[in-house]
Amino acid sequence: ATQKLHRQTQTYDNALNQRGCKDSLSTPLNPTSGSYGNVFAVRTKSGGPPVRITSLDFYTDRTYEVTFEVWTLDGPYDGDSLLDQGAWSQVAGGKVMGQGSSRPTPILENNFVPVDVEGDGGFRSFYVTLTTPDIRYSAGAGTSDGQLTYAESSELSIYEGLGVILYPKPTEMRNFMKPRNWIGQIHYTSAQTCAPTSAPTAPMPVEPYSEPVTTRVMYVFSLQYSQDLQEEAVMSTVDSSVRGALDSMMRQIGTDLNRLAEDNSFDIIGVLSFPVQSQEDCMPPPGFICVG
């Protein structure tokens, strides 16, 4: 699939390299919920030029490292292609530090295989996901996905899409929420002659976003380990193991809890481990309680 994609990007090489114009298209920054990822489609304008997508930015309100993947499908997605992961080609993947709630998190161009979209109404679909439920998006205004344009420029339109509440991409339609609006920015080059001067791209608008309500619980338990191990390494291992167990529990309890979590922006913020001599000596940070 990757080789096919690379060959396809040669279609517009001459036109784009000789007279391509760089631009970007941003969506509103108005998160209302979130989970693992989004599926959405883009389309070039009727009678318009082809477009080469060179990278994109996604939105997470986290400020720690997240693992991302971007997959693409030539044309609009439907029920069959949505559930067929073999129909999609991966064009980006890696780790990046989340930029928090004030701006999108960028994927660098050197970590993104360029993707071409046919001109004159050509479609291309994208699946953008994290391995953790840290993608943020908004509820759509339509009655189903793919019906309404969510953001557009003079060359490209982004349509309302789907929220994805599991990772990796589910194989059942009930695990897709619709309609949902992907939040981010698409960077592209269009095969048209650039104007002599152009106004700078307006920054992504920032809409008010209330801080989530956080519930903190502390569990105290005994742990036996070799004296040869460093305490810091042990605590790090505990952090990772507990977070993994919680994420696994969320996935295994079932779709109902995942759907409730997605609708109410409910997720696991993080795990913090530190040693105490006994439960009676537990001195939790502000906002925590001790649980035996």
C-alpha cells in the first residue's frame, strides 16, 4: 500500500513543483468530547486544482507524549471500507508531545508521506488516531457523517466525520460515533499559480473551553522488590503497569462504558506512584484521598 501511495504522488509532481502554492486549512477549535480518533473526508472544489496534503495537525488538550497514527483511503469512505483496515494506507506515525488546549499538535512534514487529492471534486478519506483516548473533537450538526462541510478554503473542503472510541480501528460500526468533527489543521500545496501577494493565514480561532472536573483517588498497597532496584525505576514501572491495567479494564468492560466516556469526555488523566511506610502514613497530594 505504501509503494502504491508513493507512485500515486508522482501524478502531480511537475505541476506542484513548478507552480504549487502552499496553504493550510484550519477547523474551529471547539472541543465538546473526545476519544481515540476520527475518520473524515476531504474534497477538492468543483473545477478546482489537485491538492497535495503535506502534513496535518491534530488536537489534544494533553501536554505529555502521545503516540499517533494517520491512515488514508483514496476516495470517500463507506461502511465496507470503514471496517476493512486493509483498504487503508498508513502515511504517518510516531510520538509527539501534546501541545495542550491552546493550539493544535503538529505532525512534522518529514514524518508524513505526501497525499494527493484529485482536482475537480476529488475525495480522500483520513483516519487520525492516538493509542490513548486523548484526541478531542466536537459534535457534528448534521444527522449523519459526511453530509455537511465543516471547514473549507478556496481549494479544499473538510466534511463532518466520525469519532472512533477504540484503538486500533474497530471492526464494528457501533464503535464509531457520528457525526463528529475532527479538529486540526491540514497543510497542503495546490497545483495553481500563486498570487503575487497573499494575506497571512489567520490563526486557528480559540473558543472558550472549560476545564474538566477531575476526580482523584489514591490506593495504598504493598509491593515487594529487590534491593538492587532503584526506587525511581520501581515507581516508573508501577505507573506504567497501573495505567495499562486501567486502560485494559476500560476496553474490556464493554462498549457502553466507552460510549459513556466518549459522550462525557471521561478518561484517565494519569497515574502517580510514590512510596509510603504504611497506610496510616499516607500523605496524599492536594485533591487526593487515601483508599485502603
